Amino acid sequence: MTHPTPAAAPVSTRDRLLDAAAELFYREGVGVGIDALCRRAGVSKRSMYQLFGSKDEVVAASLDRRAPAYQALLLPPADDDRPPRARILHVFERLEESAAEPDFRGCPFVAAAVEVKSPEHPASLVARRNKDALTAFFRREAERAGAADPALLGRQLTVAFDGASAQAVVQARGLDGLAVATAAALLDAAGLRARPED
């Protein structure tokens, strides 16, 4: 006897709106109008404004919603027991893979912050928090590896990450190993050289 498969839980109006916003804003920019966003999400403008006070709030919330998946894409899993150098380079390897995809539009947080301009815009605050989290990951790994100045190395690696991401967008092509090589050069200069077991 077969049992019917339980139906998936319905997606809330808020989730539909934020999923559509994350996709549209990443692909077309945060200048996408409210009408197009609501049409794509199948949500009325009235419903949107009942959930969010402004489009700015929608932009910020859509970035927040995207953050866990983006971090999972880039960062090594918690049970990854490779040395710090390999864990740091993992992030740049994932960036290289992503940059080779035809729908790559760069880091969603940098893209949104550049578009909204104001450092106090709600989306800029979300972007900053997420970039700070990436820098903190690099800093922790640099500390584990015994870097002389882990905070500086963390910031340098974030600059390399964002620069490589922007380069891929501007040139409309993959990075061909450039991101990994740049990160490796920073690690070498900081004394975090590859060991045979790495």
C-alpha cells in the first residue's frame, strides 16, 4: 500500500516576496521597480507594504535572507578539518567556480552597497555585516595558522576576494585561477606557506 506524499508547506507571502527580490535585485540591480517585484512574486503592492515599510527594507531583508545560502556556498563546512590555509583557499576556489557561471553578477552584498550609495542605507548595513563576517572567518583562520597580524591578513583577503569578484563582473569572464593565486600570494607573504601535507 502506498502512502500519499505530504504536500510541501505553502510558501508565505513574505518568503515569496523576498525570494523574488533576491533574484531580481541580484540579476537586474536594486533599481527594479516595486511593480515588477510584486508581479514577479505574485504579491500585491498592498501586501508588500503591510509587510515592509519601504522598498529599502525589502532590499535589506532580501540580502539578509540570501546570506546563509551565500555563506554555505563559500565557506568550508564546520566539519572540514583541513589546515587554515586550505580552508581560506577553499573560499577563493568557490569564488572561481561561481565566477565561471553565466549568471554570476559578483558579490550580492558589494553590488547592493555600491548601488544604494549611502553607508547608512539598511542594505548597506546588511552588506557590511556580511562582509565583516567573511573578514572574521579569514582572521580566525589566520590566527589558527599563527599569522603575525591576523586582523590585517583578514582584511587583505577580503579586499582580494571583492576585487576578484568585481574583476569577473567587469571583464564578463571567469577568473582562470587569479583569485586563488592572489590569495595564496597573500598567505605566503604572511608566512602561511603550504606544507607538504596541505
